[in-house]
Amino acid sequence: MHVGFWGLAVIVIVVVSWIMYRYLAPENWKEWTHAGVLQAFIIAFYAEMYGFPLTIYFLARFFGLDLVWTEGGNLWAQLFGTPVAHLVAMLLGYTVVFSGATLVAQGWRGVHWARREGRLVTDGVYSTVRHPQYTGLFMIVVGEGVIHWPTIVSVIATPIIFVAYGLLARREERQMIDQFGDEYRDYASRVPMFVPAFPNRHPREA
């Protein structure tokens, strides 16, 4: 049972925040505003997961649902009445989370070397999606805050994060057009923005 583990909540918040700023570091004050939305999500989400189950309290207090603080306040376990629901949600959620984290890491690695070389990165993961770091971030937020451990805060914050980083991505693309011109326009016309598209693989002709 996770309720009341405030020390653990602080540790998890610090670790997750460090990882976020490691791979999605804001470069100017406008990007800091978007990072602030994500930071608020992280604090509220893990404070509820390990500290106080606000969602369970809210649903029981104002909607009369017969819920108790078991399974650490996991909503799926409460609604289905079995810890198996929590286990299934955790497995599905973390599958999405780790897939998203892989995208973030690959995207960061690609853009890191491209910036050092002063070139537009279009290979690797960037050959399938233009913003793999943001796609990965969306997957992490959905996997953790919607699939694995849904809370009132995480469900409300998820679309806000989508919109905030979607706007940030469009601003970054305007900067890329200013820097690379038609090279980036051609790249953007071939590769989707957030949803990866894998090229068709045709068997070699004999």
C-alpha cells in the first residue's frame, strides 16, 4: 500500500524531474512555460500515487462510490475489485512508458549529434517521426498517468501537455525552416509530426 509514503514521493519526483530536464531541457523562457506544465503533472501525480489518494477520496466523497484505500489507491483495482486489474494496467502502462522512453533517448541522441555537426537530422528514429522526443513524452504520460495509474489530475493534465508540446513543436519547426529552408520543408512533407510511419518494405525481386 503506497498511501502516506511522502518520502518516497519526494525521491521519485526528484528522479523523474532530473530525467525530464536531462532529455527535454528547456532552452528559453517560452520552453520553460511548457516544462512547468509537465513539472506540475509530475509533482501532483506522484504525490497522489505515493502520498494521498485524492482521486479515490474524491470519487468516494462526492460520487458515493464504494471505494477503499487498498492497492495503494489504484483506481483500476478499486473499480474492478481485484488487484489483478492493477497488475494488468501496470504491465500495459509500463510497456507504453518504456517504449516512449526509448523514443526520447533515441531522439535526444540523434539531435545532440546533429547540433554538434550543424546539420538537419533525418536518419535513425527521425526517419519515421519528426518529433520522437515529444512522441515519447506523450507515450510516457499516457502510459503512466492514464493506463497504469489514472488520477483526476493526470487525466486532466494529459491533453494540456499534448497541446502545450504540440504548440512548442510547431514553433520549433518554424525555426527549422528559417535555418534549413527547403531541406526541412521536404523532410516535413515526407515524415509525420508525432505518429511514427514506417516505410513499406517490399521483398526484393529475384
